Amino acid sequence: MPFLSFARVLELRRQLEGTRAEVVCLGSDDYAASIRRWSDTCEKDAGAIVRVTTTSEVSEVVRFCRKHHIDYVVEAGGHSTTGSSSSHGGVVISMASMHKVLTDPASKTVCVQGGATWDAVNHSTVPYGLAVVGATASHIGVGGSTLGGGYGWLTGQHGLIIDQLLSVKMVISDGSIVEASEESNRDLFWAIRGAGQAFGIATEFVFRAHKVPATVFGGLMYFDVDKLPTIIEFANRFDEQQDPNSGFFFGFTTWRPAGQTVVLTMLFYNGTHSEAAAFFAPILSQPSLVNRAGMMSYSELNAMANVDPVPEGRKSIGGTNIMPPFNTSLVRELWDQFDHAMKAYPRMEDSVLVFEMLPYSKVVQVPVEETACANRGPYYNVGWVLCWHDPDLDAKMHALQRHMVSKIQEAQQGSTDEHVAAHANFAGHEISAQSLFGDNLPRLQEIKRKYDPQNVFRKWHDLVPQTRSL
């Protein structure tokens, strides 16, 4: 698609006159900052960036792009590493200014604009003793993490993020503004709970909130690799218990002071210190390199995985699913592969691989066909972020990701439990829509033909790859 002309940029500005939307283009002082992304691999020279402030402004931009056959994308948190929030020569609709959050403590509902982060949600809800099931890192945008299904520390008690969703306001491909809920556009509401990025631009969410105590138990701990068998043993016991008040992540990263690969754990318990200490005793009793575990507010817990300052360079998010029980030899093989990469390639110290153990009993109570999200089963997500700086290593990093996925999937061959390939928010374009949505895909495609017949919203995961957008 050709690069947006300056004449067309001026026309767009004229169309948005009288609104608070701001149009940034090449030559603008803040153009470079406006196309910056979490990963350098996803920075593209946009024809224009429109910083919208209302749903009606989003609608205006969509109608303009539709009329003139202009490619456009949506940028909220900017954490996508597939490039789905960037456009070369087209229009980027930036949701960054749409970050308001309104909590109603009486009804225990929270209204969130599409550009908000979970940190903004927590700061609104926690003063009322409430929380929404949200991503396990609070610097992440609400929109992307919700529409793909979404897991959080409260998943054990309340299920997925989409299971708390009451309604969504959305701009669809013809520029129309629609609301989706159990009472309105029910087919669309079904679809956006798991595949929402493929149907439009979500500008407002309404969530159900839940009570949380003033403090919960949480923390981050690092260990030498000789503690890995003990940690795996605990992980398998954790799976058997399925305590809804708990959460446990373990995996690998680099401990900067020593420059060594270490085993990391992240702990969560929604209870008293004594209850948490008893539950995590096999972990807490081990000699550790770092121990930051203790009582904290839910906001602090949710910020535990945030990295500040944000690492520079190139990044790639990936993942798959893993069936318990955890096999020590498989986890050790993955450790060896990860450790080798950290030593073989320069400046990868911000990389991380994590087995995300959030009790699934509540998740599987919702039938797979109840929402578009097919990632519901007695298994866990494995996610990783690979970080590097040299563009010449791009192919090697993607090969490393493919190797880790195949290693995990090969180890599970012969399992009688059917499940999709990965959580959609972790999956890249190498995983097909069929592998992500399984038996839900035909219904998704049918709804897609109704709300996005030209397949405009295809840059996240393409549900109908045989079609082309105008």
C-alpha cells in the first residue's frame, strides 16, 4: 500500500477540526516518539499517527481510512511484537489519550477506556477494596490482554479476564459504533471474548470487580539451578492442590549483579502471611539469591513483573501450553537451551521464560464453546520474552522460539487431552487460527463475515487468511 501523502494528511486534519484529536506526521517534533514501540522490531514509519480522545473520533478516522482505502492499525499498550500495532505508510490510531477509569463501588463495576493500562485500573479500584482480574504485569494495556482472553493473579478465584467482561463499546470496520454485551449484539460479544482484535477497535470496557483485602502475599525469588528439582516438585504439588487463592510462576532469567542465568519464582497467595508461609514453605525454606516475598497491596503485587526502565532493543513474545505434571528432564532441557542462548549471544540479559501456574478449576467451569477463547483446559501457559539488540540475530531468535515450542509439544505427544496450541496473546503469526481457536473457528468466521466482511482487522491473528482487505 502506498505511503500516505501529505495532502491526504491535511485532509484528515481538516476532517478532525473541532475535535481534540491530534494528527502527527513526518516532520512533527514528536513523530519519532509516536512510532516508538516496546520492541524495536516493530517500529515502522507511519504516514500519520492520530491521537484520539473519544469513540466518535475513532469512528471518524476509520470512516476516513475506509473511504480512501488507507491501511490503519490500532496502538494502545504497544507491546505487540508481531507488528500488529504499527503501519508502514498508513495510519496509526493511538489510544494513549483514552485512559480514563471509573469505578462504581456500589455496583462493583469498572468502566475502562481502551487505552488504559492495568496500573490505571488498579489505582482506581484498590482504594475501594476492589480489583478486576487483570494481567500479571500492570504496565500492559487493558485492551489487548482482555480481548485475547486474559489471565491474572485472581484467575484461580474468578476465571479469565473475559469472564469478568460485562460490555464493550467498539468501532467496527465500516466506522459504526456498536455495543456488545449479553443484551446487545450477543454474537459479537461472544466473538470478542477471545478474538476481539479481529473484529474492531474496543474503546470502552465495563468489568465486574471483586473484593480484595488490603494486603495479599506476593513476591519474587531467584535461585541457583540446583534448586530446580525442588521447585518442579512443588509445581506438581501445586497443580494437584488447585488452591483458588494461589498463583505460582517459575522459570528462567538473568540475575544482573552476577550475570548468571537463574531460576525465578513469583508467588501469590490471597490470604494471611501465616497461610501463605505454610502454603509456600517448600519454596520459602530454600536458600535463595533474591527474596522479595511478603505482604503487599494488590497494586504492588500486580506491578511485580514490571520492568523499569523498559529494556531497549529487539524483543519477541512467544508461548505454548504445557500439560502437568512437569517433567524434570524436559524443564532441564529448556533451562540448558535458555542458558546456552544467554551465554552465546550478546545483550540478552532481559530475556525470560516462565511457566505460568494459575489454578484452572474456575477457567474450565466455562465451556469452551461459551466464548471464542478456546484456551480452557487442565494445563498452563508457558510464555517467554526474548530480548536482543543485533538485527543480525533476528533469525536465530525466531529459530530459538520455534525450538522451544517444538520441544514442549513433542514432550506431550500421546496425551489424551485435546487442547489448543497456545494462549492467543502469546502466539505469533506462525500459529494458525485453527490451532488457536479449534472448533470455535467456524463460528468466528461466520461472525467475521457479518461485522468485518472485508477482513480489515486481520493483523493480530487472521481468521480468514484467504480473503484480502480493500
